[in-house]
Amino acid sequence: MPVSIDDVWSAHKKIAPFIHQTPVLVSQQLDDIAGCWLFFKCENLQKAGAFKSRGVVNAVLSLSRENAKNGVATHSSGNHGAALARAAQLRGINAYIVIPSNTKHVKRAAILAYGASVIECEPTLAARERMLEKIVVETGARFVRPYDDDHVIAGQGTAAVELLTQVNELDSLLVPVGEGGLLAGSAIVASPKIKVYAAEPEIVDDAHRSFTTGELVTSHTPETVCDGLQTSVGIRNFSIMRDLVTDALLVSEQEIIDAMHRLWARLKQVVNPSSAVILAAVIRNQKVFAGQKAGLILTGGNVDPNDLPFTSEKNLT
Amino acid sequence: MPVSIDDVWSAHKKIAPFIHQTPVLVSQQLDDIAGCWLFFKCENLQKAGAFKSRGVVNAVLSLSRENAKNGVATHSSGNHGAALARAAQLRGINAYIVIPSNTKHVKRAAILAYGASVIECEPTLAARERMLEKIVVETGARFVRPYDDDHVIAGQGTAAVELLTQVNELDSLLVPVGEGGLLAGSAIVASPKIKVYAAEPEIVDDAHRSFTTGELVTSHTPETVCDGLQTSVGIRNFSIMRDLVTDALLVSEQEIIDAMHRLWARLKQVVNPSSAVILAAVIRNQKVFAGQKAGLILTGGNVDPNDLPFTSEKNLT
């Protein structure tokens, strides 16, 4: 195992002063719908609005002085970029964030607000990687990956560490799987005492197929409403997933949207669609979770209030 | 004083098993904007979505067996009706909720979900009161007021009791004022050690005028975006307010909408406009609160996601 539970606890100690210990929320009405006891770990209320602050803060604080001195860099249009900008500001070093030219104003503003340098490029993965390489060569900044990095995995696992101190005797833990860093970190902490389940959209089923076949398959499916889960599982993350995760569950786009709506209406949390995947998975698989105490990590809350995928007057229980 | 701090502590002990101890959230970015330290008590995450659950649960649990046996009744189009329905369900008695015929589907559904009988009437205050009287006569149910009731005031004060155990050494406490029950209960708990401020919309300035002149004036102004603050301060509540509150602050409709947007964007909490009034008041009165630790009670989160008064792309700090 490239990352141990001790690594996660070290990360927990290191990053605790710089992140929120996020609250755990419950809802009787959602429990009734799901037929089990649900404990929502609200990483949507994390610094910079997503769990990614955890891994990135751990990665930046773990850099040697020599490696940190020229700053850090990455390419990102979303939470990773903002989280890295914030982590660099905490350490007092430069951050260079490459963003696609079609990045929304609010996301760009969030990165700039943390004092980072923003560099625009064409909105393709190739252009992003080329531009990042150029920046790294020119500035000597250190590339901080959003995932598939041991310090990042250990940092993401700290959400589960907190949850396990906040709620006793969970039976299961559900985590959305995109690149798999949060899933890997959570599984290291919770497994085998607590069964860990991944969940993802049916139309981006690479984690499910990889898990089922034992061979890592990749996919990139921009059609899902879950913009955080379009990507494939990383190599390190997959090896941890294969060893420690109980199952990888699939849900439809409509189930995700309904779950997001329920989280708004019942839990009063506006989460991104990626977070809603795990509630959708519990509701779809009622027999699996019946009567259990299930932890669910809500991964992020950076959504546009005027671009929600549901309407309010839908007659939803 | 009709309600003492001991009454509030008794209510706290009585209702604690039946309500959420709501979390306190903070945001560095909002602190920077406001120039002070803000601690948000999230009653938007309370049972039934608003602080009103506190007072109503205390009122219903405080009824004698004789007075409770025929159930409880009220007229309400909103949070009070849902909270009373839930409190009656907890005690195993009937609830009769008179609602105006133009009540939105989601609010009606919330009341019905708690097992209450819903009775429709014409959407005027006179029709609501007439219908309620008829129901009370026919069923023998006990009318539970939404405010200006000692048990309700004591129950609302429990939010401040929790906040003071969650955050040490607050300098000030801000509370929206509509009917004034939450304000009165909070002031009983916090004053005089902590300065208590009321806040309301400029266009419904009855609390401000009453406080300034020392004479209770009434107004009903449906034009404000704050549907929870259209009403006037109750008589009991005003007498407590006059004795214990430091000042009554006013804010404009646009300031309220901007504050609601900031609470979404920075704190990730979708609150009703009434809750946003207090953040608007802190931002408008920076000199008053500079460098202080200020508690703010977010009163409710029952808003329609498709009917928000702000747009997302507005360039707001």
C-alpha cells in the first residue's frame, strides 16, 4: 500500500489548523426515504468549497523548503486550482494556475482572490498540459497533481478520520469516485471495519468496470451532469480501490438530479451533482443498506444557483 | 420580565432531544468583507427548516395533558404551521393548520408530511382568524401562537443558549426582527454581557421606530423580499426588546439580496432573505462591529431554488 493509515493521521495533524472540521448533518426525512441512518459529512462546507483543500494543503505543506521556494503550479478549471492557490497563500509561496479560456468568471475570481497568477490557454487537455509544462520550466514551480499523489491521497483521507470521530459505529461509507483520491484515502481509513462503497454515474462507469474486471479502464464522458466525475480513476487510486473497496455502484443521471434536489429540500445543502451520486446510490440499493448506519461524504458545494438541474415544484417525496 | 433566563434553560433541557443542535459556521472571506469575526448559528438547518421548531416544540410539550388532549391548531402559510405539525406528531396529538388557499404546493406538502389536518381558507388575515376560531370551537384544539407566548419566547431563546456554548466570548449578537420572538428570547440569554442588535428591512421599520420612540408602532409591508419580516413586533416581545436590546438596525432591500448571495457564495448556505438581513446590517455598520466577535442567527432556509432574488454572475466580492 503506497499510503498507510499512519500517513493519513500525520496529514490530519498537519492540516487541521488550516481547514474546517466540517459538520455532520442528519435528516429524519432522508432516513425515512432511504430506509437507513444517513450521516452526511459536509465537505461542501470545506475551505474553498470542496474536499480538495485537504489533499492540496497536505501536499503543499509537505514540500521541502527547496522544492517549495519557486512556488507551485497546476492546470485546473475548478476546485483543485482554487484549493492550490489557497494552500500556496497559506505557505507564502507563488501559485501558477493554468485555466482554460472558457472558465467561468466566478471560478477565475475564486482563484485570483487567493492571490494566484492565472494563465489562460485553449480549452483542451493537450493545451493545458503544454502550457503547464512551459510555466514549470520558466518559473521552477513545482507541479502539484490533483490526485494520484501520495500526499494528496493521505490528505483526502482526513475527511474520513474526522467523520469516524464524529459518528460512532458506522456500518458503511459511501464516496463518489471520479479520479478516486477521496475514495482511496477514505478506504485506507475505514476499511475493513467499515464497508466502503464507491458510486458513479452509469454513463461514466469506468470505476465500476475497472473494479469488476480488475483491470484499469479509462473513459472521459463530458455528458454527465457530474462535472467532477467525468475523469478516470488514477493508477495509485485504483490499486487501493481494488484492495479495500466493497463495491462500485452505478446510478442514472435522473437519480442524481433527484438526489441533489432532495439534499436541497431536506438537508438544506446545495451540493454539486457529484456529491448527490452517493445518496442516489443508497436510495437505489435499499436492500444493501437497510437498517445500517451509513456515512456519506458530500464532496463539494460550488454550484451556480442559477443553473440548477432541477425545478422546485417537482412533486418529490 | 415575563420570561426569565431560567425559563429558557428549562426549555433547552426539555426540547433538546427533539431538535437539532445546529452547527456554527464561519468563513474567512466573509470576515474579511465585514471587518470582524462572524459566527453563524445555522437555524436554517433546524428541524422543519427554521428556528420556529424550538418555540413550538417547547409550547406543545408544555401543555398539560388536559389542554393537549384535543390537539393543537394555528393559522400559518409557512414555517410555524410545519413546525407545529411536527411538534404535535412528536407528542402524538392532532394538529389543525389553517392555510390560505394560495399557499405553495411545497409548503402544503411539508405540513401534510407531518400528519396534520390542513384546512384551506381565503387568503386574508380576517378569513384565517375566522376559520381558526371555527376549528378551535369545533375540535377543542388549543391555539398555539407563533409568537408573543412565554413558552414560545423561551423556546426560541435556546438557539442563543447553544450558540454561547459553541462560541466563547462573543461581543455582540445579531438577530432579525419580525414578530420579535427570537429577538426577545436571544436578548434574555445574551444581554447584558453580549450586546444584542435587531435588524430589519428599511421598508418595514416598525421595530426600529418602536425602539427609538419607546412606543410600539405596527406596520404590515408585504413589499419586502423578507416574507418572514413583514409583520409587527408583538407586545411581550417589544417590552423585552426595549429593556435589553442595544439597537435596531435598518438595511435596504438590495443590501439584503447581496447578503443572501454572499451567504450562498461564501458560506454555502441558502438562507431565506430574513436571515440575510443581519449580515447586511454588519456590513453596513462596519464601525460598530470592527474587530468584534459577532454571533448571527440565520433563522431559516426554506426558499425556492428556482425563485432566488439574485443572479449568479453578478460581480460581487
